[in-house]
Amino acid sequence: MPIMTSLLLLGQAAATPAMDTEAFKKSLAANGDIAGRYIDCMDTGAKDSLKKHIGEASPEVAADEAALICKPIASEMRANTAAGFLHVMSAADARAKADQLTDTWIGETRTKFVSLVDGWLATRALAETRVKITGGLWAQCVRGKATVWAKLKDEASSVATAAVSACRDQQRNFVTAAGYQNRANGIRASVTQESELTWVQTMKDNAIQWVIEARAASASQPASARAQRNSAD
């Protein structure tokens, strides 16, 4: 139920003949406009959050960041609601009722936006873009670690395994994005879980090659250059 309708019904139920219910209705009618501005703000804020956190985006983070930006509008609704209830109840009761109804509406709105953003992430175009971005960031992280740690005396496979393990955050972001892509293509969620082991093994295989390449490049350099590079690392 829209907040304005809820408030009007509660106010009418609490009113006595001596109370100015018409003033109450007029005061709270402004909540319709406030609610509309809050929804528009949440929509813009959630989309901006997705752009800012394209790789690690989540519905909850997007909704919470949007709610933080839109907090002044929520405060406006809270104040306007309390002012409306002053026409039909005491100041203390008006503040309490305004807090209760506003908090409930804000909470319900957040839940709706979490669901809305979840749907956005599962659109094919966005899902494919996020898979490319997160896959690139994961590979970049692993390759960076593998290249730096190639100077260690460990077997290339051990260095590669360590490099992949050091990039678990990037791996998680990629797997999450891939899950949304599968969902966009109508593929069941279990396929993402089953595929993760293959993706990790492929990344380890790539990391082994990167270690070998780094060691080969190092070996081809003059001894003085290798010493200087190792001291810099």
C-alpha cells in the first residue's frame, strides 16, 4: 500500500470529531510527490552504483548506496508525515507513527530495488560486459602475481597455484558475473558451480605459462640487469 494511502487510513482511524482531518489529508498529500522523487532518486543512484562498481556490483550494495544518497528525501518524508499526524494526534505519537511508517516504506522500497537491480544484472548485454571485465581483471591479477613470483625457486605449477589463490576476490567477481550471464541465457545455476573448477584450472594453466615466460625473459637478460630487477622487486 502506498505510504500516503496508509497514512490517511491510519489518521482517519485515529481521528476524533474535534481533530482537523482535512488539514491532515492536505498535509500528507505531499507525500505522493516526495515518494515519487525518492523512487526516481533510488533509480538513478542504483544505476550509478552499478557503473561505479561494474566488476563487483551486487544488488544489495547498489540499493544501499542509492538509499544513502536519497536519505535527505527520506528525511523530508519523515518530517512531512509527522507534521500531518500532528493534526490528529499528540506530537510524541505523531513522531513515533511517522518513524514507523516511513521506516517500513523505505525498507520495502529497498527490497524492491534489490530485486530490480538483480534483474538488471541478469540482462544479456550487461551480463556479457561484466564477464569480459571481470575475466580480464582476474587474468590481470593472476598474471601480475605469476610474473613477480616467477623469480622464486619453486616449481612453476606451485607458483601458478599461489598466484591464482592470491586473486580469489577477482575470481569470485568473475564467477558471479558468469552466473548472471548463464541466467540471462536460461542456463541453470548449477552449471556455473560446475564450471568454476574448469575456469580455475584454465587460469592455473595460463599462470604456469606466464611463469615460464617470465623466467625465460629473465634468463635472456644480462646478469647485471637481472640483479637490478630483483633488487627493485
